[in-house]
Amino acid sequence: MNTETPGVIGWRERVDLPEWGVRRLLAKADTGARSSAVHAEAIEEQGGGRVAFDVVNSRRHPAHRVRVGAEVVRRALVRSSTGHADERPVVRTELVMGGVRREVEMTLVSRELMSCRLLIGRTALGGLVVDPSRGYLLTKAPARRTEGSGS
């Protein structure tokens, strides 16, 4: 029996994907989703089981992007919350969130309209408890924009 107390995270956190050079990506913990998904643009099949894509860090600043190359570990048929199913490439990388560090699989998909660039599904959340009433329990919240800040 595991007597270890699981870590508690907020429903929204900032994460790093260090193997890809991505820092402070806004992520949403979603216990209703099985798989994780990262917002990717300009997805290109490279042959040899590899794919290249851009991770766009911010909806507000689309120029803040990182070009990534990764091995496709498999393809998955994923059904969105609207019921639409599509086949997506699945890649694997290290995810760091506060003191939590783990290898995760995530699908590549457009999350263009979503403020959270990464959705962390329950497969990646194993052993963690999500407090749905609070955000940023492990990581620093983004600076709040104030009236007249201009950005």
C-alpha cells in the first residue's frame, strides 16, 4: 500500500518542457481527458518516424515560439470534447511543474482558441491531486495586467 501523500497541484500551472527549450507554458490539468495535448503549429512529418513543429508559448504573443523536432511514438485517435475524432501524432518529452518532473506523452493539436497551451490529461497526472478551486499551487502565476499597462 502506498502511504505517500500525493502532491497537490492547481487546476492551472506553468510548466517547462526542458528537452524542447520551452519554459513557463500555461497548462490546464484536466482529469476528464485521458491524454495530454500541446498546442502545435506548422507540423511537418520528417520521415524516419520524426515530426517537426512549433510550440507557441502565448496566444497574446504568437511570435514567442520554439521549433521542436521529436520522435513520433505512436498515433492516437482522439475524440475532442465536441465529439470530433481525429488522428494525432503522439510525442514524448519531460514535463517539469514546480518540483514535479516526469516523462509524458502528448498529442500535437491546434489549441489556438484556448488560453492554456497545454492540457495535462489524467495519464500524466497519475499520483497527483488536482485542487479545482485553486490555480498555481506549484508554480508562479503570470503577472496580472493592470489598466494602462499597454500589453
